[in-house]
Amino acid sequence: MAYQIIARAKNASMARALEVALRAYGFHPLEQGEGGLPGVPNLFGAEGVPVQVPEEEAGDATVLAAELLKEMAAPGP
């Protein structure tokens, strides 16, 4: 199964939250691998942590991911 990057999160925590939300809406995001180095804020570079779904889900998942990331980045009340 081929996967497509639909979004890039600022950090691994945000990527995990996005993956959980996508799963709750019925999508099948590729899980991020465990590991990494303690104290390294972003091992994926300036672009952020990639979030991927199967190619056939990419269209709808991209729209949802963009809205979810916008809400996550919004300042609190």
C-alpha cells in the first residue's frame, strides 16, 4: 500500500495527536516509529514531522488535517 504525506506537524506530539484524530474519523494514518533522541526537538528538519495516509484517502484526509492543525495552532481562550 502506498502512502502520501498530507501534512507536516511542528513536533512529534502534534503529529501523534493528528494521527489519533484522523483515526477517529476513519482514516488510516501511518504510525510514527518509536525512538528518536532525547532533547532533540525536531529530527525531521524545518519542514516538520510528516503525517501520511494511504493514497486513496489523501484527498479527504488533507482537508481534515489542515483544519485540525489550524485548530491546534490557535491560541487558547
